[in-house]
Amino acid sequence: MFVYLNNKIVPASEAKVSVFDHGFLYGDGIYETMRVYDGVIFMLDEHIKRLYRSASLIGLNIPKKIPDIKISIYETLKANSLTNAYVRLTISRGYGTIGLDPDLCKEPTFVVMTNEFKSYPRSYYKEGIKSIISSVRRNLKEAINPQIKSLNFLNNILAKIEAKQADVYEAIMLNAEGYLTEGTISNIFFVKDNILCTPSVECGILDGITRAIVIDLALKNGLEVKEGKFTPEELYMASEVFITNTTMEVMPVSSIVDRTMHNTACIAHKPVGEISKLLLKKYQQEVNGYVKE
Ligand code: PLP
């Protein structure tokens, strides 16, 4: 296996980053996850655009020009002979002495890792995944803005630990005001009175690339879409719930347990709904069209 590190492809066993890297010391950096279908990186330009926005929000200078970033990803895929893959691009502040000052780091560290894409179990799509409403709140917009796809993921990791303890797959986080935000690695949607609802970016979420496509597909297929502030109770009352991200695409959610209140488990069970199935199908058609272009 090969990894792209800074300016070249190296064997994975030799792809080493310093213990003084501020990505390691402080989670000071950004990343993107992409999906490759038949050798084509889906929504590459959108991912690069978001990477630049994340970089600008943390005052990081990306050490490469856009065409060179694209080349680095394609070269890594080629070195690993991958056509259906998962790409993880990471840029950290780089090597520097201990201290928070970003100026201690002269050059960001740039890494591209690729892996064969392994499908999620079919049962996840047929039956839906289980989830919780986590007691861990999403970062405040005024703290680490969730729009920054940052390496600083401890909040989401704490929520994921809670999900594992509850033996469920995903944890949905609320914001400080108690409104729904998103999952640890996904955006959330639900259907209420035939309207597709999803927390707005203002609630404090990462504006997922899959989320934007799903909203667009829903509108094109005649559905009403509402982005706004929603409560967990509205989720329990929904007729369908699903989560989205680059690798999951559109994944139905079959149950939600509330872990925000001590000893109170409010359980909502959902069948996999028709709108979720339709949007997954349309999403996959969109991918096929993109790949053939
Ligand atoms: N929200 C969070 C916190 C994420 O980490 C991710 C993706 O990893 C998403 C949402 C979904 O984003 P995308 O659809 O761009 O993969």
C-alpha cells in the first residue's frame, strides 16, 4: 500500500509524520473524505472547495495548487491500483515546537491515503441502522465551527463512544439550544407530513456534500424540503429518518433512543420508508451519471 506524503508517493510503512506535528499535538488541521466510483472521484471540485474553506477558517495555507492536489489523489489511487475506493486527504499545520502558535510550524503536512471501498452491510439499507440522541452536544458555532472539517474530532468521538455503549451505529448531537444538528459523521434528514426536513447550517452542522445533493434530488422529484431548527421530539414523530454522507450515501435509520435525560429512554422505531428508498435510488443514479460524463 502507498501513501502520498507531502510531495511524493511512499510505501505506507514509510509514511511517517513527526511527533511534533501540530495535527498530532493539537488536532490542528483539516481533512476531506471522498469516494471513488469506477476511477472517478465523485464531487472532487466540491470537496476541494470545502477543503479551502476549512483551511481559510483556521488560517492555514494549503501548500499545493488545486491541479496538484487532484494529481496527488489520482497518483495515490494509481499507485494502489484502486478504482472503487475511499480517499482521505489530511492537511495538518505541520511540524513545529510545542506551543499553540501556528507560526511555530513552517510547512503544513499533506497526506493522501486511499483504501478499497468496502460496502456497508446490506442489512443497514434494508432494515435501517439504530441511533441515539447523544448527551454530547455538537460544538458551538462560536467554538470550533462545525463548518470546519477539522482534525479536532473529540466531541464526535465522545458521542460515538456513547453510541457504542448503547450498541447502536450513529449518535445524533443537539446544539447548545437543544435543537438537532447532525450525526458524528453524517447529516440527518426526516420526513414529516411528506415534507423532507433537515437541520439548517445555522444550527451548527457540516454542510455535507451528500446533504446538498439529496436536497437537490428531493426538490427535483417534487418533494417539499424544509431546512430549519428541529427538536428531537419532531424526529420521534417522523415517518422516516435517514442519515447521509459520502460513503453511506442515503442510509435509513430505524430507531432512535434518547440518551440526553437520565434514565429516560424514549424509543422511536421506524420502518425503512419510501422516500428514503427513492432518494437512495436517485442518489445512485446521480453517481452513475457523474461517473459516465
Ligand atoms: N457531518 C459530519 C460531522 C461529518 O463528519 C460528515 C462526513 O464525514 C458529514 C456530516 C457528511 O458530509 P459529506 O456528505 O460531505 O460526506
